[in-house]
Amino acid sequence: MSKNALKSLGIGTFEDSKFTPTKGIIIDIPKDAYPELKKQVQAYLHSLGDTGFWKAGGGGSFDPEHPDQVELDPDTGKPYGTTKEVSGDIDVFMDSDLIKKKLGLDPKLSDVDVKSEVLAHAQKHYPSVKGGNGIHLAWPAPGKTKGMPNYYQIDLMIMQDAHGIGEHHMHSYRHKNSPYKGVDQQLAMSSLINSHPSYEPKELQYHGFGGAVKHRASKQVLSPDNKQRYTDIIHSAELALGPGATWRNISSVEDIIKWFEKEGGIEHPRLAQLKADLERKKAEISKKSVKEGSSDWFRIISQNLTI
């Protein structure tokens, strides 16, 4: 929940009419502040055993190792870059096995318990709360707002094979004036996997936070042939689109639609679920008059979209 996860500690924004900050303000993370922020946060994460996968989400598009900061646009000869100038938070994916090893924890400890251990560790240093997939930190940021300290929100996503799963949340933000968000790319992937031509409709399921494609009924993961990592992003790209597909082809809604441009684009039958979800999301948000990215926004889209 961008800028909303630490409300229970009295830390948030004035953007939510139902919440008034009392202990601190979460502010946007500017692109030019990212390098120093990453350096500072990684210095702390080193004590937890994993400095993290940083290329996920909107904030991850600032990272110098993100494909859009490395790969060259054939039209300009320069890196694609990102259209984002600020991010409401930074998602850092951390491997629970590395954390257990560093902290001397039982190797059999569940990810849920590892999150509790990390939370206890973090709370000694920073305002922190547990979230669904990890913990949220309020990281000290420059300045004050209305006499209260400013913070950046850092989300530590803690799970096994976190770096592989992080690739499934590494989106491209190179398209100017894009109407789509990262969550829309996940909806597009769900639409493609649910309509896989070699399986019955919805026989398969895309599990973004598991970094995998599963059989919906048995929950069995479709592992790539001769590869150890079932989270391999190329494997998922080829399952979604076919042989030869890469991360680039599934990196944004625009790129997924482009794959079908000769067959109707978003009107292609395999994107019917995506089109319906986008229309439903737009209608629900308009009806509720909520701000995109707010806690109410996340609740609404989670209740009304197809997986």
C-alpha cells in the first residue's frame, strides 16, 4: 500500500481524509534521491543477510541495474529509462533462506516466522509494521512537514527465492503517458495464463507473489524444463505468449498488447479478461471516487478483479 502501510503507527499522509498523521509523514521518493537511499538501506539490510532485489515496482525502475536503464532503445541509441519521477514506496525483495542463515535461525522456520524475526530486528532501528508479504519500514527522509519528521516507505518483501519472484514484479515504465499501472501488468498475465490455448479455460493460474504458473486445482507448479528455478521469468513469458517471448514482451500492458497487434491487440480473445478487468476497475474507482494508490483503491481492485 503505497504511503499507507504505517498508519497504525500514526505515520502516513494528509491525502486520506479519514486519517490524520500524528507521528510522521510519508513523502514521495524522488528519482534523484534513489541512489543514496539504496546505499543507506542496503547498509542496514546487510545485517539481515540479503541486501535485496531492487528492480521491482515503480521505484525499481530508477535502479541502474533495471533493464530499462541498461538496454538501448533502437530508435534513440540511448537507454529506455523510466517516465517516473517519484515513487510512493520502494519494494525490496529479500530471500528468507539468506536471512535465516545470517540471523542463525532454524532453517525450517516458515516465512511467516522469518518476517516476525525481521520485524523485531527492524523495530530496534526504525518505525516498522508487518504486512502481507513482509514488513514496512519508515525510513528517515529529509525535512519535516507540519513539525513532524518525513519518512520514505520501504517495503521488505520476504520469501524464498525472493530474487526470482522479484523479476515477476519488475515492470517497464518507459511508455510515456501510460494509463496502466504495475498491477495492470499482473492482470494481463492472469488473462493470458487463464486462457492458455493448450489447457482448459482457467485450468492454470498465474501466481505473481509465488513467481510461478500453477495448476489451479492441484496447485502444482509448472517447472521449466531442465531449469532449477521454477520462477524463471523467461519460462513464464513463454507460457504466457509462446516460444521466443522474453521479459520485455511481458514487461508492461503496452508490450503485451503489442504482441497481439496483428490479431486485434486488446480485442484479442486471450486479452478479454484483461479488458473486462480494466473496465471494471475504472468503473469501481469512478463510482467510489477514491484516489488511485490509496488503501481504499487497493481494497476495491482486489475485490473486483479476476485472478
